Amino acid sequence: MRVLGVDPGLTRCGVGVVEGVAGRPLAMLGVGVVRTPSDAELGDRLVAVERGIEAWLDEYSPGYVAVERVFAQHNVRTVMGTAQASAIAMLCAARRGIPVALHTPSEVKAAVTGSGRAEKAQVGAMVTRLLRLDAPPRPADAADALALAICHIWRAPAQNRLQQAVAAHRTPTASRRQTTPGVSRTPGASATPRTPGTSGASATPRTAGATGTSGTPRTPGATGTSGTSGTDPAPGASAAPRTSGASRAPRTLKGRSA
């Protein structure tokens, strides 16, 4: 794996190329700084950064480009220049179809030194040791660019496995895609017609007026449980006359005393 590390900046843009794989000794292929005059126009400075990065891409043909992720700082002017140089590096890589990876300063320090709060001197010392150099690269921007390349070589395999696992989890399995075919109903087939008025398996038609469980028809006017038929009054017969003329006992009225 060959990686071009870019430590973005308008005045000094550090660049460094490292080749190797995780778990094996690494080799530095080149390191340097792309400089632009601070008194030049912004557009001219950005063009100079682009030409410098393009020259490094032409010479070393890296398979990946690692750029430091820009964080907000108190100095707005400084962070704006850093972000603009970072965009130029990503543009040059994207134009050639080279994958770009962004790493935070804490990630780079933790990968190289084991501590995300390491000082620049510690980063330079570890870069010198890992790449078996005679002296730390100067200026510090060049050492930071090499540290970015080392960080990506060591972290890329784990990141790729994580991305593959996420992609496999999102892709539905073959068993989920297969559906059990449903049993189709014969065209034109209909359910067995049901006899009107029947319910249950052995429903017997009920005789009108019948009650109880025996099903025996009940004689109109019959009452009671014995089943004996009652006698209806003969036509024209009337009930016993009610004695009329009975009056209530007279009520004594008491006069008001004078």
C-alpha cells in the first residue's frame, strides 16, 4: 500500500509518501513541503498548492491520499487557509480517482505514539523510529504528513473490514429474499352451499309454537308443566260481574268551633 499524506496549509503544506502494510516494516519514499508566499493573492497561492500536489501525484502514483481533518480554531484566518488547502488536496485526488481518507490529529497521534495528546516532538521522534530515518523530518509539517500516511496504513485494514461488515448487514440474505409460494385456489371453485335455515351439523326443523326439548307441539291456551290443555272460556261468556254501588263509609266532617 502506497499512501500520500498531506498536512494542509497555505504557507507550508507538508507532503510525504510511505509504502508498506500493517504489521510489516514501513519505508519512506519521499517527504517535502509545498510553500507559497504569504504576500501573494489567495487564488495564486491555491494554484501553487495544486501544482505542487499534482507533481507529487505524478511522481509517486499513490493508491491512497490521507489528509488531516480540519477542526475549528480560535484563529479563523488560519483555519480558513487550512481548509482551503485541504480542499485542493482532495480535489487533486478525486480528479484522478484516488480514494481520500480524513484523519483527525488525535487519531494520528494515537496511531503513531499511542497517545492522542502527544506533542509534535514526540510525533517526529516516533516517525523517525518507525521509518528508520537518521533524523526527524524538518519542518514539523513534513513529519506530520508522514505520520498521516503511517496512520492510514495501520488503520485502513480495520476500517475496510468494518465497512464490509456494515454493508453485509444491510444486504438482505438469500433466505430473506425467498418467499414461500402460497397455495392458489382453484378458479371457479366455490364453497359448499349452505341450506337456508339450517345451523350446526344435525339441526332438525322446529315445529312452530313448540317449546322445550321434547319438540311436542303445545296446545294453544295450555299452561303448566304437565301438558294438560286448559279450557278457554266459551264464546259470549263474561267474567263474574263486579258488585257496583258499594260506597265508602261516610266521612264525618267536624265543624270549626266558634
